[in-house]
Amino acid sequence: MDITVVGSLNMDIVAVVNHMPQAGETVKAAQAALHTGGKGANQAIAAARYGGRVCMVGAVGNDTFAGPLREALEAAHVDVAGVIPKDGSSGMALITVEADGQNRIVVCDGANGLLTPADVDHACAKIPWPIGSALVVQNEIPRETVRQALTVAHQRQWRVLWNVAPVVPMEVGWLGRDDIVAVNESEASRLTGKDVVDVESARLAAQRLMEFGPGMVLVTLGALGSVAVSREWGTMVIPAREVIPVDTTAAGDTFLGVFAADWDGVSSPEPSLQVATAAAALCVTRSGAQNSIPQRQEVITFLT
Ligand code: ADP
Ligand code: NA
């Protein structure tokens, strides 16, 4: 499939500490590392490693992270012509991991916050993908820019996969009848105001989100798998693959990117949901984020 991803690129700065510093205190990290990330970039890489032809639309700063953020995409054969340089810093996430595994995260939108609706128009005008290709978008860019990405997709007759993460209030009228909304359990809970903890509550949440007008809602449930409610295909419950989890970072991004790359938008989505579930399972067996996103052949081997 041909895919356009409009979304975020972030540099994750990860430090492993015994305890968090108090105000004015300095602590030593046992280890520290830089990892390229951002939901947009992760989903683009997942789709490209699965074999999709992917164009990324996003923004980086004029700092030392701009090069590595672009190169991580290029290494996965994602086209970065639509990654626009901005004055200021790239998106960053400062992550401390304590001995007990707890994370504390400070996010700076940086260039992601400067991606404009006009940037999306200009970048998408150069993307040759035909009617029926897919647009994948999340909410780590400004709301009006998300809105414009949806508008461009509708004009071009691209299928929309909107990962409503982080959660912003959804509006009736933004979504077309063929569009897909994808959320995890906590996002589904926040959007519906009802706890989503299992397959049944996820099915109910998906049905409520269908009232915003999409053709399908996907709710992922971590180790419980996922539930899809589709106007055309009904309710599909996809159990997770049984694996020993090592690091669930990027599981949701892998799931969505691979689903976007595998589904043609016409036949039943269920086989593609199975493929996405297998790819996400492989991702959770490995530590790290972008580096744990599997290649197509690994997914096929796992499935057979
Ligand atoms: P997010 O990363 O957005 O929170 P989830 O945690 O819901 O997303 O995971 C997305 C998908 O990844 C799930 O639907 C499931 O198929 C797979 N997955 C997540 N955690 C596990 C796990 N512990 N074991 C197997 N598969 C998992
Ligand atoms: Na997760």
C-alpha cells in the first residue's frame, strides 16, 4: 500500500536512575541514550518495514537532532521530502526511568508544534499516491494541522487512519464514512468517559465512537489484543499473540503502521488485523522503540 503519514518526530533522551533528583539535587544515571521516536515517525517506520511505500510529512528543528531524525526514517526507506525544517528545537522527550521501572516524561513539542496546515497542503501536493491510498495521522501536531490533513485526505480520496493520541475532543463532521479511528484502552476511556478494561467495554466504547461518523473504530487492549467495530464488517475481536513481554513501547504504533500497510480498504480487514497483531507482538518481545519494530519477513515467519 501507499501511505502518507502526517505527524510527529521526536528525539527521546532516556536516562536510567536509582532515584529521581529532588529540586536542586543532581543524581547520576547508570546509563543514558538517545532514541529517535515520535508516534508519526514510529508509524511511518512500521508501515515501511512491512513493505508499504511511505511519505512522511512533519517538522524538525535546526538543531543537531534534525539529521538523525531524518536518517532514521531514510534507513527504513521512508521518503522524507515532506519533513520540513523549522527554526528552533526538534521535538524532544526527556525520559527518566527509575530502578522500579517507573517512567517520568517531559515532552517538548518543538518543531512538531510549528507544523502548519499550509505545510501539509504543500507537502501533500507533491505526494503522488493515488485514490485509495492511506493517510495516517496522530495528535502530536497542532489540532488545525490534523484537521487539514483530514481535509486533504478527503479531497484526494485517501483512506484515513486517525490515531486519536494524545486525546483531544473529537468533533462530528471531521470524519468521513470510510475513515478509521484508532485508540488504545486509556484513550478510549477518556474519549467516552467510561472505563475500558476488557473486550466487552472496548466494544461498547468503539460503538460509541462510531457516532462520530467513521467507518471503523479500532481499540487496542495491550495483552488482551484488540477490538474493531466496522459498519461494513461488523465486530471483530483479535486476541493478542502470546509472547513474553520485554518492552511494550511502540506496540500501538507498530500495530497501526502495519495495519495501514497491509489493508487494501476493500476486502475484509480481519487478516490485516491479524498481521498487525503479530507485528505488535514481535515489537513487545524486544527492548526499545523504533529498533524493535519488525521487518516484513520477520512478521511472515512469525505467522507461519
Ligand atoms: P499502545 O502502545 O498504543 O498502548 P497497546 O498496548 O494496546 O497499544 O498495544 C497494541 C497492540 O499490541 C495490542 O492490540 C496487541 O495486539 C499488541 N500487544 C501489546 N501488548 C502486548 C503483549 N503484552 N503481548 C502480546 N501482544 C501485545
Ligand atoms: Na503499550
